[in-house]
Amino acid sequence: MSGAEAWVIVVFASVVTYASRSVGIWFLADREVPVVVERALRHVGPAVLAALVASIAAGDGGSWPSIDVPELSALAVAAAVAWWHRNVLWSLSAGLVTFWLLLAVVG
Amino acid sequence: MPFVPDERSGPIDWEAVRDMVPLCIPAVPFGLVVGLAMSESAMPLAAGQTLSTTVFAGAAQLATVSLAGIASWWAVVLAVAVINARHVMYSAALAPMFREQPLWMRLISPMVLVDQQFALMSMYPSDDPRSVRRYYLTAGIGFWVVWQLTTAIGIVVGPAIPAGLRLGFAPAVMFTGLVVLSIRTSSTPRAAAAAAIAAAVVSGASVGLRDRLGILLGALVGVIVGSVVESRDRALS
């Protein structure tokens, strides 16, 4: 690919990304949003983050049932620790340790 | 006026630093992987590293550097648009927080509105505009700096990371903790849990869709299911 083409990609990718991150702030911040929409937007957090987790866990081009024991166990442990301790660092550490231990065992 | 330090506590919100550090940890190996991909890409290194500065989104950057040279430029841009479309929901969900923010804050903030930043802000109380601003900028700019450094380092040391550690999975573990926290701190935990479960099932089932469209699909279904459960719970109570 030519250098010029690479920079065209960089410019457009940056603009598109900035647009997606600013559109809600610019158009909704000064507006009264209907209660139904405001309630729906409160569920964006858990929904998008959970969708991200599932997408990463299911892997590249894989399908849902392909998720293995180490992955599932790591996520379950991370969820449980986050529930009890309400601390992301503890949750992450416990999840990763579980993941690596099981990877070493299962292979 | 931008960046006027708060007389009482200075420009840096240490609470934001404390909250952001655990979210930075899995981003470091991810940034190294992105840097490694940049070093192997058909794209010039300077262009790849500029993506870290202005696009600042791991998944979209990975897609860009791996598609560059294979797909046409507009196909690459389209892939970035689809992968980053979830940010529209982030900025819509956080909009009330910007009601009392000045123009410069509204212009800068979208630059750092990444997944981790949204997760933090969606759990932050939005009553005081000044503290929202300090918290947002400290966490966002801090994370941005970490990302610049790790992707740059990744270009050099990426090839030395053992593939057996499967570090690409670390972000999934971290986001799981954040999902659970967002359910626990929600004012409607039942609806939030329903939203998360529905989103995960749909996203996982549609992972075969191109450009990770499944994330968007799952998120939309999750938001709808959460809203339905919430209005049912309200009707019953």
C-alpha cells in the first residue's frame, strides 16, 4: 500500500471514531430526553460490556459453544470475586490466575 | 478556561487514578499485541502509531493494521466505523453528565471516551460538574498516555511475549468484573442483569458476523431486554 493511502485511512478512521464518540454528547446534552430513552440508556453499560466479553471469549471466527473450560472458569471466578469484593483489581487477578492454572493443567 | 487547577485539591483527581489503574493493567498486554501487529503491518509505523493517538481504540486499531494493504481504504474505514459504533451509545448514555460542562470539555472528552472510560463514568455520581470534569480528564488522559506508551513499546517487544499466556483474553476477564460491578451499583439490578445476560448470549451467538457486528447487535438486544424487564418490575411494584 502507498504511504498516502495509509494516511487517508488514518484521517478517516480518526474522524469516524471521534464522530461516534461525540454525537450523543453534542446532541443530547442540552435536550430533555424522554424518560423511556433515559431508562434505556442506563442499560447501555452492562449490555455493551457483556457483549464485549462474549465476543472476546468466543474468539476469532469461532462460535459460542467453542468456549473452553479455562475461559469459562476464569470469567466465573472474576464475576464471583467482583460480586463479593466490589474491586476490579481483585476480580482481574483471581480471574487471570484461574485462567493460567487451568491452561497449565488442561494444556 | 481549560485546566484551571482546583485550589483545594490540584488538577489531578487521585480517586480517578486509583480507579483507572486496575483497568489499565489488561490494556498493557493488549497494547503490546496491537504494537506487535503494527510492526507486522503493511502500514507505515508512523501511521500505525498515529492511530493510537487519534483513534485510541484497541479493537479498531487491530482491524485497521491487519486489513491495511489487503482491503481498500474505504473498506478499512467502514470496518472501523462498525467496530466503534458502540461509542455512539456511550456518548448518548453519558450526555446528561455534560449538561453543565463548558464547550472545550465537550470537544476534548470524546477523544478519550473508550470502553474503560465509559465503564468508570457510568458508575460515577454526576452531581458536581467540577468533580466530574477532574475525574473524567484525569482518568481519560491518564489512560490515553498509558496506551501511547504500550503500543509504542509493543512495536519493539511484542514478538518476545509468549503466545502461551493468551494475554488477548485478559480484557474479557476485566470487563466481566466491570459488568458485575455495574449490575451491583445499578438502581435496577434485576433489569441490569437481564440486559447483560441477553447481550452476552446474542453477542456470543453472532460472533461469526463480520467486523464484530455481533457486539452491536448484542448490546442493542441487551438494552431492549433490560428496558422491558425494568418496566415490568415497575408495573409490578
